[in-house]
Amino acid sequence: MKRSLFTASTMLATSFLVAAPAFAQAAPAPAEQTADPAATAAPVDEGDILVTATRRETSLQKTPLAVSAFSQATLDRQQVNNITDLARFVPSLQFNQQGDQSAVLLTLRGIGNDTAFTEVADPEVAIYIDGIYSPRAQGASVLMYDMERVEVLRGPQGTLFGRNATAGAVGLISAKPTFDKLGGYAEAIVGDYNRIGTRGAINIPISDTLAARFAFVTERHDGYADFQPAPNVPNVDRSAFITTGKKYYAQDQMSGRLSLLWQPSDRFTWNLSAEGFLDKGAPVISLLQTPRPGTKLFSTLSDTAPDTDRYSVAVRSTMDLDISDHAQISYIAGFSRLGGSTQADADAGALPPTGGFDPVTGQQLYLGAFGENRTVKSRYDFTSHELQLKSTGENRFDYILGAYYSHENNSIRFDVDQRDGYRDGSTRAFVGSFIQAKRTIDSLAGFGQVIWHATDAIRLTGGLRYTHDKKADIGGRNVTGFGCPTPGSPICTANFFGAYPNATAEELLALFPQGAFSISNNDVKGSWNKLTYLARVDADLSPGMLGYASISSGFKSGNIQDGGKTTDPETITNYEVGLKSRLFDRRVTLNLAAYYSDFRGYQVNQVVTIRDANGNTISSQVGTQNAKGAKAYGFEAELNANLTDHDRLQFAGTLQKTKLDTLVAIDGRFDDGGNTAAARDLKGNELPHAPRFSATASYEHDFVLANGGRITPRGTIHYETKSYLTYFNGDFKPRTLTTGQVVVYGDGFDSQKAYTRSDLSLRYTAPGDSFSIEAFVQNVEDSKIRTGASTFGPTRYDPVFLSVYQSPRTIGARIKASF
């Protein structure tokens, strides 16, 4: 398999080389560089962008690994405002969205984790902001504003990055202050759904040694999911349903960043920044895959009002000291706090109330189902320290040595309320308060990497990292109550959901009648360690062409779970070959990579729910299993071309195949987690969010006006084949509906079918690039693109299929002025 991938990449690269001379003869001379990096030859110029993928600044085209890099100018042209927008332009990058924690879950090369949004699990794709690990893809870490560049490193980064970079890493590098001049920019965005956004930055040289930069962003819109009218049926209180106010999928975020640069000498530099973020928007919600008659896809019958009140603060510091002409020592430190509360409709209006009473017993009939999730409070504190010693200048041996330590102290109270009916109109089926008072993660690592310049054209790289991780749950408690055996009894009416936010689990238990609720402990500790490595050879094959081959490994520590359980670690070994080339008189950059990844102990997370014979929930929690492993292999290509002085083409594409090894699991969407007879082996299934083929192509042309201004139309088209949204790849077991009909659900509900999405824009840039105005349309086709799939309905109901969706078609305009 690895040999065939290498052969395929070599043949494709050779075909481009054969054609190069003819194209070069016909190609016009490169356009002159203008003051605006987005003008004329920008895509190829971005091939010269400096990246820190190897923890030192190197040219993108001379960096021997699969990395995509984007300047802020490119992000603007592509309408990339946050990390989800980036996925279309990076080979193999996909995302999912999580509602009640307002999180973004990333998948790279088929490897990801759809539950890595609280203290429960860690991600496989690490996010770094200014070189500092960000453990949660929430808060300001998902916004991209005033960036110097964004880097996406594909494949395990186990040596230099290490911390949960099993599948890759996303690096967000913010724009730094400069000493050259006072200046900045401001922009405003308006669009449908009452979208209003602002962005801007100002650079202030305070003295010859001190400079400051302030940047800000605001983004808001009303939300995409309309509220359906309250049902008009007997014995149902219509006022219990939400019909006005903030909508699901609404955005209301703001963030500001103050950066300082102090350079008292040529040998010492200190970059320091402080950032704040506030989110008053609304979570996403699962929508009916098949809307009820008379309703839209983006609508919900909800009896829980959406609400988000989240914040984050962060301080990041990097000190660089040149201790000689050939050595530098760096100290990189950071602190972040993420917290707040959220409430969301857990049943998504999947089962509407029907009203009525049982004519025999006189008891109220089941009136659908109600569910609400609420993060009563949460706080995730993270601190990290890293010390590096590395070579600088021209050397036969380049090296980097480092030590790393990080500490997380996470706490959360998460409440669940489930009823047989609707809000305030039914008895309770299950209520639980999951209180993690102190869940800690400590990571200690030492690493080193050496590059030997064997000749002027050949380099050999070797690297090692030793990681020791410890995790502990101290005082974690679950307080739960189930069912309603006798109407009117205390266990049916007592309810602590969302109440007494500062109470301990023991205090909650004491507030209610004895026997109404029970308490369980989650105290657990675990520790794991691993030595990861990198071996690579890269060579200048010809002027403007770099080839490389590598073998590398990655490690993600084990997991601690509710109930005092632990999960084994996850490891990966990755084999990769790549080619980076400049063709046709530097008008074209073509980067290719072929990889084969072998996972061991792949961690799979899912919600495990156990119910009694009547369908009442007995327990429900996220559980982590270790699959025997998984395999992923593929081929990636990125192309940037200046076809003429005024025509630019960009392309990014992926061919990939993933396969799960042995994993015996129960699909909790249909079967109870305690029903071992329902377990099935998922061996051979594809991994979620891993389409066999995906590609994005962008084209733009400058019409130069007589006054020197430019009108630039731009079109982007993204296509990908069918992909699954869970490990189960559908359900093929014959099941009997309440009507007696036998059905096989197949995989349509559990997948995103092949789709095309197009984006269009038209931009006017004034002479001197001091001013621009742009109109754009996103998702022209209004494609319904799923990012997750689930079902709702206890065992006595037929399942209703739900999905979270990407944004529908949106239109807008942007105006920007520089000064």
C-alpha cells in the first residue's frame, strides 16, 4: 500500500515536470509586487510565506511536511471568519459542531473526536495560538481575526508539538506589533439574517523599543432556525413552547486582543498579548432530517429557549534571547480560562405532543418527549510553560531541544432533564446533575530534533519526544433520579434541574426526600507515558523542487471516565512522502503528499444509554472504548497558479480511504447500552467525516480600471463524495415499528450524500489599496450539509432522525478601509 502511494505521487509529479517547459515558454513574466499582498501574484507569493511548522521560521516551500498556510489577505478573499470556514480550503480537514457546549470538533485525514469539547475527552487535532496549546476548540480559539497567518499541519506532530496532535495541528499566529508606522484598518460586514460584523486593528509604535497593536472583532446574526408555532392540541399548554426571541444557530460574539512587542536590544524580543472573548449567541440544535409537513428544514418545535453565556480570557508570552550568533533560547508561556453556561433543547422537538388521556385509567398519555441540557456553570483553566534551545543561522547541524509542562484544572456542572411529555406538562423520566468538581490533566515532556545537512541538497532529520501525562477526577459526583413509579410521589415531583448552582452533590441529595435520588462517585486517576519519534529525509531534487519521505509517530494519553473507569492510550505511526515544487517560472506552486497511517488503540467515544423495559432511562453517559485500531491512507494536492498577471487559480484536493479495525459496540440510537445481544463488530467500517474524495477550486480575475483600481470577481466551488457521520455507518438490522411494519434503516440517515457548494464574490479595490468594497454569496446552491447525525426517541417510540447542519445560503457585503 505504501509503495503504491509513493508510485502514484511520483507519477503525478513527473507529469507536471514534463509539461513544465512548454508552459514556461508561454507564461508571461511575473507581475510586480504591489502594496496589497492580495493583489496580482498573491497566491504564488504566499508560497514564500514563512511558517513555524518546524518550530522555527522557514519558507513554506522549503518545509518538508504537509502544511497549508494562509495569510490574512487570503482568509479575507475566501470569506474565512472562523475555523469552520477554513475546512473547505485544507485537504482532509473536516468539522462537526456540538450544541450545548458551543464547540467545534475537527477531523483531519479521517481522524477526529466528536466528544472532545469538555473534560470528558481530548482532541486528535491540536489547536495552537501563537505557539501555545489551546485544549478546547471553543471561545476565541475558533475565531480568526487579525492573523499574520494560519497554518494547518497534517499528520502526527508528536515530536515538536506533542500534546494531542495525533492527526495534526492548527496553528493560529496573530499579527504582531511593528516599529515601522502608525496604521491599521477597519471593516464592516452586513448580510441577511440581520448579520452585522466589525473588524479592525491599529498598530502603534510607542518608542524605538516598544510597540503595541490592538485588534477587535464582533459578529452577530439572528440565527437560522425559526421557531415553529406552538401546537394546538387538547391538554397541552401552548405557552410552554418558545415562539419568539433568540433563535438557535444565532451568533453574538466579540473579542479583543492587545499585543505588545518589546525589543530593548537586537538580541532580546518579548511578544506579550492578552485576549478576551464573550459569546452571547445561541447553540446549534439538531434538526429533523425530514421536516414535518408544512415546516422548513431550518425550524424547530422547541420548549427550551436557547441561551449561551460564555467567556474566555488568555494571556500569551514568548521571550526570545539570542545567546550567540548561532543559538537562541525561548520561553513560551500561556494561561487561559474558558467558562460560562449554556442551555439547549435536547429533544429538538422531535416528538411533538399529541394530548389526551387514557380512557381506561384516566392517566395522561405520553405527550411526545421533553429533554433539556444545561451547563449550569463551567470553568476550564489551562497553564503551560515551554523552554526551547535552538540553533540559528547557517549550520551543518540544526537542532532544537525543549522541555514542556502544562496543567489543566477543569470543573463543570452539567444537568439533564428528561420527561414523558413537554415542559411543565408531564412526569419526569430522568433527571441528573453531573458535577465534576476538579478534573485535572498534567503533561510533562522533553523533546529534541536535529537536522543534519549532509550535503548542500540533502538533509536528514531525527527527533524524539518523551511524554508523561497524568489525569485525575477528584470529587466527581453524579446525582440522578429515574422514573415515576407512583404519580404524585416525591421522586416524581422533586427536581433540582438547574437549581442550587453552588451546591455540592451531597448538598443536593440532602435537599430532597430520602430515596428520591442516588449518588455515584467518579473518583479516578490514571497516568501514561510514551516515546514518540520522527525520521525524515528531504532533498532539493532540482531548482524549485523539494522531495521528502518520513516516518513519524504520535501519542494521545489514556482517558478517565465516569464511574472510576479508564481507557488505554492511542498511538499512530504515519508513513509519508511528499513533493513541493515551483513550476513555470515560479508562477505555479504544486505540493503533493501521500500518506499511510496506522492507529493502535484508537479511542472511540459515544453516549451509552441504558433504559428499563418501559423505556425509562436508567443511566446515560459518554463512554470511551479502544478500537483495535484504524487505518487511513490517501493522497493530497495543493496548487496555486498565476495563469496571467490578472488571473489566479487555487486548488486543494484529497483522495482518502479509512477503515476501522475491530470494535464491538452497541448503537445507542436504537438499542440500550446494556443489551449485549445488540452489540456488533464495526470492523471494516469507514471513519466518520472522511469522504473518499473532496476538492476545492477557486478562480479570480482582475479587471484593471483606468484610475488604477481593480474589480475582481471570484468563484469557489467545493465538491465531496458521500461520507459517514458516525462509526456505525448506518443500521442494517431489521426493526419492527410500532405499526408492526418491519424496516431496515440503511445508511442514508447516517451519512452526508455527495454535494457541491459554490461561493461567489465581487470586489472593488481602490487605487493604492486604501479602500475596498465587496459583495458575496456563500453556499449558492443552498446545499443542506450535515455535520452530525443522531436519533431521538425512547424504546417505545419509533426513532426520529436528526442532524446538525452547516449554514444555509447567505449573502452579504464587506467594506474595508486602511490607514
